[in-house]
Amino acid sequence: MNEMKDLIIDDLYQKISDILQVSREKAYQAVNFAMVEAYWTIGRLIVEEEQNGKERAEYGKYLLINLSERLTKHFGKGFDESNLRNIRAFYSTFQNCDALRHELSWTHYRLLLRVEKPEIRDFYVKECIDNNWSTRQLERQINSFYYERIISRKDNGTVRQEIEALEPEQSARDFIKDPYVLEFLGLPDNVKLLEKELETALVEKLQEFLLELGKGFSFVARQKRITIDGDHFYIDLVFYNFILKCFVLIDLKIGKLTHENIGQMDFYVRYFEQEVRQEEDNPTIGVILCSDKNESMVQYTLLENNKQLFASKYKLYLPSEEELKKEISKERELIEMEKKLHR
């Protein structure tokens, strides 16, 4: 009898706890957005006053120094000259107050100010809201060139078309990045790793890895065993993507991509297609994650013209803009070659 009462009370407690948690989150979000709106209005006032100044550059500098001293004295930290410049830039960048999103905090917007191109900034705003990115996650995605790595595998023409194509019902290619940036693992790039060590590190930092993989990924299994005529084989990592509605198999390879790696992944994908995939699932995707992707190996193997098999490089550090441009250039050359072969 007491057990039944305890269960009822537990259920009631959980309901009340959920209500309070949602309420606190709403209150916190409301306070954050009130601050965002306040900073937007302050930015507008600063810009309007600067525009009224006769000697704009000199007056603008004097204005920010003066305001910073007074506001800091009466309202404390947060109004130094640097932050006032951010507030001014915030208004200049997001001039439509009605378009500000209540899901984003001032720190989100401050990070978005780093993104110069409006279409790319719009992309990050949408991804941030859709995926509920924290400010730390948004900062990492900007720093690791998330947008550029996604768009590099697309050839839809305009940037706007590319962004719209990131909605549901897209192809597998749209979801696969090259390279993947795994700097969150904290592994030294100049030390020889074992595949098992890389796999363990990825599982231990699964949340960060899911963020790097992108939208809609859910972890299914590690070292997934499949058996053929008494022989056992093991797939390093298995995920399911709820947007693509399919299984995604990942095989980790230290070193250069080989045709044996590609044949092995093809075998895994074919097995899943016949033995695991359900009628409502879309075709299984296989990704070989390697430290060195041989472009010639891609061109003359099963990877060529295959819509379900992919090879991507991984980097254990944040690439420079120059390094990233080289990676993207190589990837686009491969896509152009594929298009020519299909003509």
C-alpha cells in the first residue's frame, strides 16, 4: 500500500518539478531577451547621437568613453568601452528589432557579430535555434567553419538555395562534412593513435561528437557486431539520423584511405540493408573517417558515383581559414568530376 502511495507522490512530484523547471527557463529567457532589447535600444541611441556629431570619428570616441565611465559608475560591469562598441555594432547589424529572436541571449548575438556576411549569419541564427545551441556550442561551430564545411559539399547555386536545402528531405551528401573537426577530444595531432583510442575518445565526448556530426543524429551502438557464417565483424560506431530517416555507419581509420577500407564499409552497408534496415527506413549511409583521404582512391573505387558511401578526413585541431579553403577546393573538384562523368 505504501509503495503505491510513494509511486503516486513520485508522479506528482515529477509533474510539479517539470512545471517549475519550465517556468524558470521561461523567466530566465524573458530576462535575457529584455536585456537584448535594452542593448538594441541603447545601440540605436548611440548611433543616432553619433550621426548628429559634427566631427563624427572624434566625437564618437569621446561619446563612448564618457558613457562608459558614467554607466559603469552607476550600473557596474558590462559597460566598458569595448562592450559599448559591441552594442553599437549590434544595432547596426540587426536593425529590425522585431526580427530579434527571444531564444538567443546577448552572448549569442555578440558571437554572431563576428560573422560578416548576412546570409551566413542568418544560417547560424537558424541553426542555433533549431538545435538549441548554447553560446559555447555556437562559438565552436563558428570557429570550426561549420557553415563552410556543410556548403562545400553542395552545388545548388546561390547561398540562399543552399541554406534552404538544409531543410528535411535532402540528400545524404548534404549531411556529410569534409573535414570533420575533432579538436574537442584534446588529442595531440602529432602523436600516433590507435583506432581504438580514437573511438574511445569519441564515445567519451559523445555529446560534442553529435554536435559535430550535425542535425538529427542519435547514437545507436559502438562496436556493433555482425556475424556471417560464424565469422564476427565489428562496426566502430552506428548512428540513426531522424531527418534522413536512415542508419549511418562510421568506420574509423588511422592513416591513408585504402580500397580494403572502402570494400569493408560497402560490406557493412549491404549487411544493414538486408538484415537491419526496416521498410520505412531510407538507404543506409556508410562513412569512413580517416586521417588521410587519398583522392585517387576515391576516384577509382566504389566511392565514385555512390550516393551512400563517403570518405571524410578528420582533423584533431581547428583548421586555419587557408587550410579549410584547400580542403573545400579539393572536395569541389571531386564534385565537378562527378558531374562531368554524369553528363
